[in-house]
Amino acid sequence: MLGSVSVRDAFLILNKTFFMSRPSAADYPVFYEAYVKLVPETELMITLSASTQELQHFLSTIPVDKADFAYDTGKWTIKQVLQHVIDAERVFAYRALCFARNEKQSLPGFDENEYASHAEVGHRTLKELKDEFLTVRQTSVLMFHGFTEQMLDRNGVANKNPITVLSLGYVIIGHWRHHQHILRERYAV
């Protein structure tokens, strides 16, 4: 194993993505800059592959007794944070799929607070949310591995803003890193 990527996977990833570069600021809306900056790595495929094991490790550190903890009144619980990240990753991945397949129609935005208010997590266990998040991440990894360089360079419009498929991969990783940082700092996970 090379870090958290097997030698076989590393070969396949490097063979496929050797010349891929990071997205430029012109490739995504300015409001995603904070997420993209949280991903300093230059090889999306390697970073995505490694992210599954990193995610699994982090999720294993969240104690069951903190599942319904919110650090302040009106803030999301840990289960709500996880559901939000799951929902957001699905939206970002769907956008990436659409644009990789050369979709020309503009895709709608999504209101994270509206989604969260309708995502009832009280009946869900922390384990269910952890398992779902890992599964969603694994499907994102597999989807991005199936994209060619040409597909990663394609763009489309979501929420009235142009964005490339490659950028969406960086947003997926950076969005989780943002929330992981919040979980560590404010939820003491």
C-alpha cells in the first residue's frame, strides 16, 4: 500500500491522470473557492481514492453518544451534519455526471438549509449515516475514475454558475474537509 492507496490503484490512477492539473479559479464559482483551497493536492483521482479510507477513519472516531449533539442552539446535530454532507455530495456528483455526459441544460441550485429542515434524521442511527456516507463516497470515487480527461474538462451551469467536472471533484473533497474541521473544532470529535 502507498499511504491509503494500493499499488495497483496507484498505477491505474497515475497512468490515467498523470497530466491532470488543478482547476483554475475561472473553472468554478467564487463561493466554492474555500472548498477548493482545502484540497492542495494536484491529483484528483489519487486524492479521491485516498479520501475513502481517510473518511472511514474519521467517522470511526465519532462516538455514538455524540450523535445528537449540537454545539449551540439552532446548530445542526452531528447526524444532521453528516446528512447534509451526504446530500451535498450527491448533488455535486449528479452535477458532475450531467456535465461529463455533456448536459447543456442549466441545473438548479439547492438550498442546504431547506434540505436539512426536511431531512429527518431522528429515526436514523449514527452507524446508518456513517455507512451511507462511505457508500456515497465510494460511488463518487468510482464515477470519477470512469471519467476521461475530456469529460473532466467539460463544464455546465448549475445554480446559474458555470463549473467544470474537475472542479466538482475538488468541491466534493473540500466540502467534506470543511465540515470535518467544524466537527473537530466545534463538536470536539
